Amino acid sequence: MLRKLLKHLIFIVNIGFVLCLFLSGASFHISPEHTLTALAALSFNFFAIINLCFVAWWIVLRKWHFLLSAISLLIFAPRYSDYFYSTNADNNGTLIKVMSYNVRTLGVHEGKPRTSEFLKLLNTEKPDILCLTESYNGSNYGNIPAQLKKQYKYAQLHTQSNKIGRAIYSKFPIVNANDDFAFPHSANGFFYADIKVKTDTIRVFCCHLQSMSLTQKNIGTVNAPTNTNKKEIQSLTTKLRQGYNKKGAQVARLRSEIEQSPYPTLICGDMNDTPSSYLYHSLHNVAHDSHRVAGKGWGTTFTSFIFGLRIDYIFFSNQLQCKEFRTLRSDISDHRPVVGDYLIVD
């Protein structure tokens, strides 16, 4: 009797996790102003893994209940390609290498600059175009912009009052750049630069969409929720809700600018959202995700959370093709750099 009751309780929990999977799976249709679905999107992988465990559990017990989670996972099977996909382009054209990296001020905010490590990474990878977010653009701490300009003749920087901002560095001429699209009541924003690559011109967006401003204590709440109190959980959910309330308008503005681009376009940066999100699918409807086209595996770019997140991207338009894409293992920042090789098709 007790065993039968236990199985019923487990099945009820199973139903709960199936509903959570459907909520997170539906999130890319719903603007992030609806905070519940936006938060659920962050947990899509977690809910999928839990349901996979239920499938295995019921199969071991030889119960038909495994069908509930199995069918749910099959319904969302196309979504898994947002994390795993691998193919390769093969066309003639001009090849350029692009790196996008949230460098977290290269340690300047902690008083421990890691500029030499970053320069070593650049000497190894040798990107032609470099897009940086949370870049320290001041002249102190060894004048990081001046050191970068030794390798990159052309640069476009947007700097806030605290000397931190966004930057595009290029070995090719920057022939035009817009004013920064700063978002209201936010330190985040984006801008673009038009870059002349031989006989072609491409437009490169450098983006940093709404940050959640999470502290180490907030991150600790996510990684170990049972060890935190109600006040800490409320602080975390408030920051997430405030961030997502701003993000819908931000991605709409960015997408509008992308659609107006007259050139082959690259969209680089820290989007602060996962492939299960409304933001991701809004951008993916107008551009290709380099990781899906030429990357491998999960492509985790933000490692502070216990389960890891892919929130840094390079999207590209139809006039370009991605030959190779990699997420580099680097501990210079709490983000990992992403690097892609792109053909400007003849």
C-alpha cells in the first residue's frame, strides 16, 4: 500500500515537471515582460534533464508512465538544436575572424588588471575584428585602449561616466559608426560600425543587453537555494523581474536596426539570455546563430551558475557564412569569449 502511494506521489511530481517543461518551452513565444515565462526559460535544460530521469525511472519499473515525459521531450526535440548543431559552409569569398567577449573590465573593477593575459589570448587567436562589452576604456591601469590600438588600427568606443562601456576594434577601416543606442534607465545598449573589408562593407553590432546586476550572493542563491533565506530569494527575483521587464523593448529596438542594415551584418555581444528565450528567437528570426551553424556542444559562455549558460553570441546575416565557431576556455572574465570565421560571399 505504501509503495503504491509513493508511486502515485512520484507520478504527480512527474506531471509537475512536465508542466514546467512546457512553460519553459513556450517562453520563446512570450515577451520577457511576463517574468514567469522568462525565468522558466533559464531552466529549460534543467527541466528537460529531470524529465529524462523520469523516463529512465519508469522504464526501470516497467510502467507506462514513462510515456508522459517521453512524449513531452519529443515535442520539444527541435528546441535541442538550439544547443547542439554542427555543419559547415563551403564557399569562395573573403574570410574574416571575429571575437566577441564580455571582458568584465579585465579585472580593473577589482584593482587587478589582467591585460597581459588578454593580449596573450589575442596574439594566439588573432581576430580581425574584436567586439568587447564591459570594456574599460579609460587611460588608467596601463591604458588598455592604447595597448589594443597597437594591434588594431581602427577603433570605435562608447564610454560611460565610469569609463566602462562597449568597443569595436578592427584591423580593417571603420568607415562609419552610429551614435550609441543607449537604453533608458539602463547602463546597457548597443552600437554598430561599418567596416570596409577589401571591396566589401560589413556592419558589425556590438551589443550588451539588459544585465541582471546579480551579486555573488545572488548567484549563490541560484547555486544553493536551500542554503538561503527568504530575503535573499526576494532580492534575486526582484532583479530578474526588473531586468526582464526592460529586455522586450531592447530586443525590439535592436532587431529593427538589424533589419534596416544595408550591408552583410554581424551581431556580437552579451545578450544576457539563453537559447530558450524570447530574445534569442527574436534575433534568430532575422539572423543565424553561429554556434548552431558551426559550433559544437553546449557552448557555455557564462560559468558562474552551477549549470552554466550560453548567453554570448555572434549572429550573422544571409550574405555571410560561418566556417568555424568556437567557445574558448578562458578565466580572464566570468564570461568566455566566442570566436568565429566568416566568409563574405562573392
